[in-house]
Amino acid sequence: MKLKNILIVVKDIEKSKQFYHDLFGLDMALDNDGNMILTEGLVLQDEKIWRTFLGKDIITKSNSCELYFEEQDIEAFIGKLETMYPEVQYVNRLMTHSWGQKVIRFYDLDGNLIEVGTPM
């Protein structure tokens, strides 16, 4: 068995597709009308469809998981983030862990937690 995809719930697939393309270079691999697979295996699921599947409300900013990306030039990434998405809500601005890794955490447009760190 192998893990194929990670699915996140979004309110507007087109806006989220643009967000993940702009910041992380992910492109659409497959569009199944409310369920879009991006390169690297990230799946965007329309919130209305997901709510119907679950029969429950969606809890944004639950902080129970995060998407983790690595970026060598994290300062350049932060500049791009601040220029393209100045409204982004930060969990923590750039910080350096005791082991030397620099990281930043923020929410995407739908409250999904993202961490970007320098390679370890």
C-alpha cells in the first residue's frame, strides 16, 4: 500500500488552485468537477461536496495537521508571500528552531495550516 494524495477542503477551488500555483508552483493534473488534483499529490475538494460526504460541518483552522514545504531561499519566499497574499494570516512569522531550521507558518485562504521551512 502507498499514500497517493493529501486532500484539503476549500471554498473556492479556482482561488485555491491559483494560491498553490503562485506560492508553490503546483499545477492542475486532473479536474473532476469539485475535486481537483494538483501536482505533488495535493487534492483540493470543494467544501460543499466534502460537507455532503461527511454530513458534518467543516472546522477551519483546526490546527490538527499542516502541509509542509521546504524552500532553500525562505526570505525570497516570504517576500513573494507578502507581495502576492498580504492578507495571509500568520501562525508564526519567520523563526529559527534550536536545531537551526528556519520556518514560517500561516493559513491558506481556507484556514489550512502551512509550514515552509529550510531543508534540514
